Amino acid sequence: MLRQGPEVAPAEPATALAIEEDEWDWQGAYDLAPAEPPRATSSALDRATVRGPLGPWPDEPEVPNEPAPPAETAEATDGEWTWQGHYELGAHPPASTSVQLPEEPRGTVEDAESHPPLAPRAAGAKREPEEAEPQRLDPWWPPQLLYPSRGVEGLAMVAAIGGAAWVMGTLVPEYCLAILADGELMGTPSMGRLIALISALPVLILSPLVMVYDLQYLARVLVASSEGEPLPPRPPDRNADGLLDGMGTWLLWIVLGAGVGLLPLATYRMTLTSSGGTWSPGVAAALGLAGLPYALMALMLTFLHDDDLAARPGAVFGAIARLGPSFLGLNLTIAALFALVGIAFAAALALRDRAFWAYIPASLACWLLAVWLSIVAMQTLGSYYAPRKSRLKWRRKRRRWGAG
């Protein structure tokens, strides 16, 4: 018999290949709140990868002593898909939030003395609403003679317009007269007239611009004072818009106001010219004073009314009758200012033949006074209208030039 060797255990059958897990035959349970996996580091990403059901992903073994990841923000934890918790139907009052007010500066003893504490209000007493302080208006009488000195703008306009008027109205004419006299003495009157014409040519070009600029500022003074502005307004722009804007209103007043108001004086002058009579200063002053109320009322209607053509004869006479004696007093005040300017120029001209070098600075003072009082006259007209604008109701919209 053959000797049999040791029995060899039969080989175990090979285990079946593990079926890869995929999304169709995977068995298990979904965890709706999985723990957050540790964040991958650069060293972990470089390691070998293991193939999963959806493809390879980095093998991320736990790294010992790795710092804890930062806490997620409120927006991430309370997201629409990651929110964890339960809803409560009962409404809770909002948590009170504390608002930190800015610290007030510490007061001083002087502040406490200048602002005494208010008296305590009685219990149960109603708190009255604070009333707005009414706007303080300048009275038209007596006229505010120091009105141009309230602001730098007024003083600058007096100096600029007065100085320019002095040069163009006194110095250049006196220079031209001296050249004409020298030409007569030298026996060359035609040469003297030519030089005088060349010297006066810049004045003939610039004097209308200075006059227009002055009229524009006077209109601003009238409108600003009618709105209750206590300070002189700013000057108009020194460009074409500043010179031409509003000149149509002045032209309307010259035709509708000054032309009609000075019609008696012009008629008197034409009568004397045709008949050869003697000019009477008293009669001329009386006729001019008689037409002054019409001219001033037309001026106010032209600049302070919404209608550009409001200065019609019927509206002018109606407004004069409505205002009554107070408007006549206003006319006497304006006439007194104009008379003061005329007296000053008459006194300066009286010095011309006796003391010529005293006449030159005196004429400068007269031109400055003329510009100063013209601004005061316009401010007086505006101050007269300001407290009566609600009664007259000439203007429905506010048009205002600010001071400064």
C-alpha cells in the first residue's frame, strides 16, 4: 500500500469581488446633520486618494493637534438648507438694542450763567408747541442811512461805482476841458478837440456799462429788502449775464413809469422852449415832485409784481389810492434823499472856481454819497413793501437774492 502523505486542506474558494458601491445599490442611512469633516490641509491634499462611489477624493486622515476651525457665521448656520432647529409660532418681542448717544461737551460756568435752567412744568400741564420767532423787518421810517455799511458787499459797491463815476464824471471831463482851453490859447482848437475826443472815447464806451451794473445792483437791493433781508445783497456777476439779465425790467419802467411820471416836467420844458420863457427851478421841482409818486409806484410794481406789465396807469393809481398817506410820506422821504444829493453837488460845484483842488476831492465825496443814498432809497422802498406784501398780494412766488 502506498503511504499517503498528510492530508492537504482543500483550498478555500476565492472571495467574490466586492461590488462597487454606486448611487443605485447603496444601502445605509442618511445623516441629516453630519458632523463637519475636518478641513483639508495642503499636506493632506498631496497624499494618495481613495476611489469612492462618485470618483476619487483626497484621503484626509485626521491631523493630530490641528487647530479647531473657526466658527461659522450666522448667515452660514441659518441658511435655507442648513438650518437646524424648530419653528415657534408665538411672537416674541424684539430684543431691546442699546443706542450709544454721542457725548455732549461739558459746559462751563459761563455757559450755565448765560443759559439759566427752565422753570419746572406743573404736573398735568399741557406742553405748548414752540412758536417760530417772527421775522424782524427794518422800518422804512426813519430810513436806514447806514444800510450799505452792514456788509462788505454794500461798501464795495459804493467804493467801486462811486470811484468809477468820479473818474468818468469829474476827472475825465475836467481833463478834456483843460485840453480844449490849452488848444484855444495855442491857436489850434481843432487839435485840442481831437485830443479831447480821444481822451473821452473810453469814458463813452465804459460809462453805460457802469450805469447798467449800478442799476442791476439797485434792483437786487429793492428785491432783497422787500423779502426782509437785513443785509445788502451780493453784487451781480461781472459778465454778460450779470449786465444784461433784468435790463428789460428797467426798460419797461423807463417807458411805463419814469416816462409817465416825468411827463408834466417834460411838458413844462417843451412849453418854455417853444415860447422862449424863463426856466423856473421852483416850478420844475414842484412838477417833478408831483410825478414822483407815480414813478415810484410803477417802479415797485415793475420789480415786485409777478406780471411784468403790471405798471399800467390804472394799477398804479389804484395802488396809490389803496396805500394812502403812508405812501405819500414815503415819496417825501425819497425826495429828501435826492435833494440831499443835489445840494451836495451844488456845493461842490461852487468850489470849482474858487478852490479847484478842493473841488476835486469834494466831487469824489459827492459821487460816493450819491451811490450810498441811492442804495438807501432802494432799501427804503423794499422795507416799505415788506410788511404790506400779504395785503397787496402782488407776488405769488418767492424770488430772493440771499445776502453774503
